[in-house]
Amino acid sequence: MADDLTPAAAILLACLAGLGAAAAHADHDPTRPPPGLADNSPEAAQAVQAAPQVSSIFRAGRLVFAIIDGREVKVGDRLGDGRVTRIDETGVWLRTPQGSRLLPLLPEVKKRPSGP
């Protein structure tokens, strides 16, 4: 069947196949906003509030801070029922009444060694 196509039709078919593959992988994009962030329903807002999201970490010399739910935080700041104890490349560490807790920078990304 592919032999019967004109060059333009073959290119169009290849592009459409590529779009389908890209859409299948869109669910795994670590840069997408957390679920419910664009949803204005009260249930979605409550879910987003329940799990603080680290969106950025900045390091300039000795100055280190993170953006969590649109708010700038640094070591020592209070966040919910906890206090920021460390900010590193993995995320923001909190000390809470329940113990130490990591708010990961990119929770969907799993680190793997690059070699065999």
C-alpha cells in the first residue's frame, strides 16, 4: 500500500504517524504542570494544596532558594507544618512533626546511570 502513495501522501502519512507517537509520550513530560493545576474546580485546588510542588531551584554562589507553589523559600523558612532544612539538586527537604520529608523537584523523573 505504501508503494501506491504519492511522495506528498507518504510524507503526510509519516507526519501523522509521528504526531501519534508524540501524543503517546506526552503523558511522561516532566515539565507539565501538576494534575489539577489548570482545573479550577474546588476538588482540584484541594489536591494541589495537599501536595506542595517544587517548580524551580536556584543556586547562585551561597544563595540557594526554591519556588514552591509560586512562593520563594529558603533554608529556615516555614512551609505548612514544616521547616525547610535543605535545598539540593533533588528537591527541598522539610522537617515536619512526622519526620523528614523530601519535596522532589521532578517527581516523575527517575535517575538512572548513563552507562551499562
